Amino acid sequence: MGQWGWVGRGAVFVALWGAWTGVAGGSWAFGVPAVIVATWISWRLRGEGQARLRPWEVMRFSVYFVSASVRGGLDVAWRAIAPGMPMQPGFVEYPLRMSVDSAAAVFFANIISLLPGTLSVRLGEHSVMVHAIDLRPPVEDELSALEVRVARAFGEPLKEGP
């Protein structure tokens, strides 16, 4: 096992434990062994050829995701309290530029559903079908920007195209 693999994974689990329980000293009596076990298990479960997350890009994606979630949540809330607001709900078949068999593509399809106003309906052979509450803003452009960010976080190459 590489030293940096252990350190990186351990740091992630320490941060998660600290965020979940706070920095109170008492929780770490259980937290330290839990972090060690979680680090060891995550190392053992990693597969050869499995996506390698890029920590800096994951942090950048997290900032983007929180920002997009807040913006989308405000938009959906505004539509709920202003019922006269025009909407054009519908479906978009978004052509994937990353391998559909990759962890990044599955993450992309799932993260779409976590953004307010969108829902991933189906992950197909070469595309993902998305329902949006309003198709008038360029939904494809937003999906493309999201796909680029996910691909960067996973280190996944993108094919040329839309």
C-alpha cells in the first residue's frame, strides 16, 4: 500500500468524522479506530482501473455543487411562491462524452437528480435522459458544464462533441 494512498484516505475519513461528530474529544475514542478501519476497508475495496479522484478538482466540484444547489433551490422556491411564473417542463436526452461504464458517468447521472429542478430519468448506452422543470434556459449547456466538472474530479477523459 502506498503511503500517500493511506494518508489521503485517512485524511478524508478524519474530516468526515470531525464534520459528523464535531471536534469534541470524547468522540475520537471511537473515531480513531473507526477511521483506521474505514481507511483499511476503502483501500481493500478499491479496484484496479477504478477511477482515481483528484482531490483539488473534487473540492472545486464541491464548491460548484453547493453554489448550483443554492441557486437551483432559490429558483424552485421562487417558482413555488410565484405560480404565474412561466415554465416549460420536459425531457432532454443528453449525449454523454464520457464512458457510460465509468464511475464518473454513474456519479454524473446521480448528481443531476440532486440539483434542484432536474431529475435523471435514465442512463442509456450513450446518453442520460433528464427531466427539467424549465427547458428554456439551455439545459444542455448546464449539463455539459456539470459533466466537465465531474470528469475533471474523476480524471475521466471526455470525447469531443456537444
